[in-house]
Amino acid sequence: MKLSPATGARWALAIRRTGRAEAAPQGRPKGKGKLDPHLGFFAEIIAQDGDITMPELSAALFDATRVRAHPNAIGKFLRKLGYTYKKSHWSPPNVTVPR
């Protein structure tokens, strides 16, 4: 197996420090995104207007907090939390909407 001198040095240091070499965590830590602190804001806005669009949510977030977020990122964030979009409005997780 071939590996670079830098990788060999990092592995050797890890073995000296901990007794074994393991892969370091990759990617962003869970729960550390810039939208997480604004969950309450999104819940309040969606409760007021279930028909709000992603661009409108993005603009409302910027107006209220000066935080810029792409509408797709907001949609992905809300879906990850269990919100769903049903034809004409956003629904919070585990809430039924009368028809």
C-alpha cells in the first residue's frame, strides 16, 4: 500500500498519542448549521401563514435577522425537521389540517 509521507507522519503521531490510528470526523458537525438557531422563527412564520413560499421565507429571515439563506436550503432544513408541503400550505410535524 502506498501512502504519502505526510499521511504516514499523521498516522504515526496518532498511534503515539492514542495507541491507534483512526479516521478523523468528516464534514460539518450535526446541529451546527446557520438555520438551527432560527427554528422558532420558521415555526412562527409558518403558523401565521401556511401558504408562504421558500423565497418569502428567505426574505422574511433576512429582514428579521440579516441572515441570508437560499430558499432550497430552508426547504431542506424544514423537511429534515419533519415539515411537509401539501399542495397549498406547509404543515408542522405530526399536525393534521382540517379539509
